[in-house]
Amino acid sequence: MMADASEADALTNDKEDCEKIDPDKSRFPYCIVWTPIPGLSWLLPFIGHMGICTSSGVIRDFAGPYCVSEDDMAFGRPTKYWRLDVSKVCGGSPEVWDAAVRDASQQYGHKMHILCCDNCHSYVALALNLMRYDGSSTWNMINLCLLSLLHSKHVSIADSLKTWLPFLLLYGVIITVTVVLNVR
């Protein structure tokens, strides 16, 4: 009887360990992850590269034409993550989550990457639509961009700086130059 209880505790602990976010290992179970795109994110810091993670935290992202990468995000390690609730998946199971991520990956592995209309955000939206996350099948790149901006957390202070510092410096220089030229 004692062995059964300790085995159940061990299984519960293993499951909890698998679902823990571990930035050092780039493991973000049930998360949407985001990283800035150099140049573009400096101008518009809410625009960046997005991926979705499996139940074990493996990152999948639509990295380019006909390419869905695994654990190698196109623009570097995630700087922000948005943890989603697996119970909001139709069926509420890790298997449904993983199947939706796998199916979206298979579909996008045969697609051309089009920056403005069929991109990494569209790939994540398809995965959420396939799992009917939060009872919805209307996820798209616009609502993902906005909701990610509102709900995601920075992985670290350094990652927060990586996201916002180039934008602040660029606009600081523009404002300074504008003020200096207008004073003369």
C-alpha cells in the first residue's frame, strides 16, 4: 500500500516538473513564446516572432518558408512567454494540445511564409483554433499580437531590456534630434 502511494506521488511530481517553466532549458509548457525581430521590433516593439510550445515545453515556430523549427526559434531564445491553461482546450488534455501543435506544424511545413498575412502568428493561431482554445476557432494574428502584448511576461530583466531598450534608444535619438533641430 505504501509503495502505491509513493508511486502516485512520484508520478504527480514528474507531471508537475514537466509542466514547470524552465527558461534556462528553454522549456515553456503550454505557452506562447515571443522574441523580438531585430530592426522591426526596434520600430514597433509589439511586433516580433512567435511560437507555441508543446505540453513538455518544446518550442515550435514557423521559421520561414516550408520550415517549422523545433527548439531553435528563428530570432533567438524567447524573451517573453504567455502561459495558457490546458483545461481551456477542447477535451482539456495534454494529448489534444500536442496533437493540435503537431497538426499545425505539419500544415505550416508545407506553406510559404508571407510576412504580413501568413506568418508565425498565423501558425500559432491555427494551433489554437485546432485545439479550440477557450472555446474559440477564431484566433488570428491580430488578436494574438494584442493578447500576447497584454498577458505575456518577460523571461528576465535582461530579456525585458532586449525587447524595449532598442526601441527607447531609437525614439530617444529621434526626439533629441528633432528637439535640437527645432531649437535652432
